[in-house]
Amino acid sequence: MRRQKLADLRAAGFDPFRANVEPTHFSQDAIAQYVDEQDNTVTVTVAGRLITFRVQGGSSFVKIQDQQGVIQLYFRKDVLGEERYMVFKKQLDLGDLIGVTGTLFKTKTGEITVRVESFTLVAKALRPLPEKWHGLSDAEQVYRQRYLDLIVNQESRKRLMTRSRIVSHIRRFLEDRQFLEVETPVLQGVAGGAAARPFETHHNALGTDFVLRISLELYLKRMLVGGYDRVFEIGRNFRNEGVSRRHNPEFTMLEVYQAYSDYRGMMTLVQDLFRSLCNDVLGTAQITHAASGEVIDFAADWREVKYKDIIREKTGNPDWFNLSKADKIAGVEALGLKVDPKWEDYEITNEIFGKLIEPKLIQPTFVTHLPKELCPLAKITADDPTTIDVFELIIGGMEIAPAYSEQNDPDVQRQMFEAQAGEEVQKIDHDFLLALEHGMPPAGGMGIGIDRLCILLTGAESIRDVILFPQLRNTAG
RNA sequence: GGGUCGAUAGCUCAACGGUAGAGCAGCGUCCUUUUAAGUCGUUGGUUCUGGGUUCGAAUCCCAGUCGACCCA
């Protein structure tokens, strides 16, 4: 039927796919032009997708949707003339893209509406829209055909637009503080800066294998060596691991490095960032955590606690870190967890943190001074050689932002890498160590998982709800 | 990788092992201020795929595909 209408239009000498309009306003901007009590004095041209169609004899109300939202249009036979009115009634379908010019007026129910004087079809929808009332709820179709989800599901539209605003706001926030945005390689010889399995690929002309980056860290630190004292990058990382509500194989990280600062400086920075996001993007500092229903209050003071203290608190044992491995295993099992006896001491303890503590930290919490084994890139704490000068910011039971006082001693860095790599010395980034030998300023660094940040700030339940096109299995054909 | 659940009209969903249905969308009719507009009529199906059981399968069994959730 829709193809027939298209054929009829073409037979009448009009091809919608060759037509265009010049909108003067987006929908909401147009509505704002209306002058109270002065119907039909302001002329606007708006364009968008037809999403409701209510014909009643010689007059009709329809609604179109654009980037800003929805605006109502009023078509009348006596305004348009018999012939054009019939084209409107018979040739247009829900889903078509049209442009109209007309004057603004207020209906008797108070809705500001365009009284259409002329209209143009600029693209014919050959397939019908999903149902208007229930929307599109099939998860697979929502992800694979996100454009349909965006057309019919207002929450998805709003949520994903909020993501754009969050990212844009972060850029402005950092630029205001003299941070420089840089772009570093996605294709790398060694996947450094984190512990994760990379995707592998091959460059034909160079005849060499590459991995896709799993972290931005080591290249941004090279920028510190190069004299860029405040840098950041917002970029895609790739990890060849599980897919879940919290994990997508490609995800967006922000990493920030500030010379002559440290992890405490990052603490201030991240709190300021959240405060300004709440203020300027969300308009509120209280957000309901989807999974627990608890209200997260970003305006309240953020808790700060040392890793060892929170473990001692959970285990009820002030002497936990002096226990033998066997006693630690017994202690962990007493808490209802299973551990592999082959694990290192710190892994056994960290199981308590990961399973019993982190998921319960809903309000913003800085956990500081983590065991040094958990990260080889940070400075050792001056008065405790078993921990590092770092924090892990936990909100909503998720790791949102780790930050370090960055290790800038090339010899200590080399030892840490070697200890971590074990047999796999080929995985050490020697070029990075060479850079450190030229002198990297002391610095604070921080990473924020943008996807998780968006989950948190939009109250979403899954990472797939804040990524436009989340990864799914390929379908045959 | 393991477990649980799911896939039926364009969309949202029904249907005891016994004629595949509704609402919206579509098509036709009436209607010049509607708000999920209303009215009367009407079209529409590889029931995810492939096997099996049965007189008879959307329904039961097996295998596969895709997805969701939980676990690793």
C-alpha cells in the first residue's frame, strides 16, 4: 500500500525523496515563539516524523516529532484547498517525514499548534511504525533497530540524549580547568594499563599483529612526559571478555591526568565533576538507584574509608591482615564465600571486597589505599609498603572511578611490571618505561567508565540501555 | 561456558493436544478543535528453524538459532 502511494505520487510528478524543506525552528523552539492571546500571528516552518494521525472529516490533527520533541499540526480543508487536503489525507502515512509551514495558535484545550498552510512530504516511510501505545518492547529489536526504539520510546530518547549531554559537559568541565583533549592509538603492540584479554588483529602492510587497546593509561602518561601537564581522552576500550548487564565488549572510558597533583587532588576533581553534572545536566543531586531502589544523594558528604579498615569492619577481625593464609580462607568461608586455595592472600581478601562489600556501597564512597598487588601503576604508600596511594570510587555498588598517585619512578615501575607479568615478559611495554626514564612529573590520574556513569545518572538497569548499539551476536544474513 | 525463561499478524499480547484470535497499525466509510480521538465495516499468519511423537502439534519430546535474566 505504501509503495502504491509512493508510485502514485511519482506518477503525479512528485518524488518525495527528491524534496526538502528549510525548517525555521525545532518543535519546542517553535512552540516558544507563540505570543499569548495572539493566534495566527507567528509563522513557522517545522519538520519531523508523523507519529499521530487524527482525521475528522474536513479538519485533522496530527503530530510530528523532531530532535526536540513533539509538536501538533492542524490541517483544514478550507485552508489547504480540496486537492491538497486530499493529498494529505490519502497519500500520507504514520512514519512519513514531512515539513509544514503555518501559523501558531492555541487549541481550546490549550495546546500550541501549527495551523498548516502548506506541507511537503520529504521522505516516505515504506514500513509501519511499531505500536504507539505499548511502544517497542522486544529487547532484541530495541537494540538491533535502535532507531525504532528512539522514535517510539520516549524514555530511550531521553536517556540516550542525557548521555550526549553528560559527555559534552565533561569535556567543558575539563577544558575550563585547562585540560587538553588528546587522541592516542587504538591499535597497540602491547595491551597495557589494565589486566584484561584484548582483541587481536593484524596489519597487512606492516606485516605485524596488533591488539585493540584495553586502557588509555600508558599513552596519556607519555603525554605527561611530553609536557602536556593536564590531559584527558574520552575513548573506546575493547575487552575480549564476558558480556553482561555491566559489560559491553567495547566501552567508553574517560582518563584524566594532572601533573603536580595526586590521588587526593583527583578526589576533589571527581567530586566537583559530579556536583556540576548534577547541577547542569540532571538538575538534581538525588538519583534513584535502579537495582536497590535506594536514593543516592550526591550532595551529601562522600564517605572515605581505607580498604584495610573496611575489610576489618566486614570480617570483624582487627587483626585480619596478620592472619595466615589458612586462617584467611577459613574466615572467608565463614562469611559464606568459596575461594580457591591456590589464590594469593590478597585475592582471597579481595573476594570479600568484591562480593560482600562493593555491591552494598550504594552511596558515593572512596575506598583508599588498596593492596599494591591490585595495581602496578600507582605509588606505594609512604607509611605502609603493602598499599598504594589510590582510591576506588564506588557508587551504586559499581566501580565508577579509580584514581592513583601515578608511579613515576622508572625503576620501581619496571619491577612492578616484571612482578605482574611473571613469565609473560613480552607483555611489558618497554617503550613506556623508556618514556618514564626521561622523567614524568608527579601526577594524579583518574579513569571514569562513561557507560557506568550513565547507568548511574540515568537510573538505567543495564549498560545496553545507555549504549546506542550494544554488541549482539551476528545474525545469519 | 553452565542454568532458568522466552520467540504466535507490522507492534503489544491471547489461544486445555482438536477451526490460530484481540487491541493498535493497515484498507474502506462517516465526522472541521482532537489528546491512546470516536463510528461502522474489513484485510492480514512459514505460530523462530529442522526433526520426532500423535488420527491430529502454536501447544508434548529432541536438536539448533536468536534474545533476556542468573551464575562462572
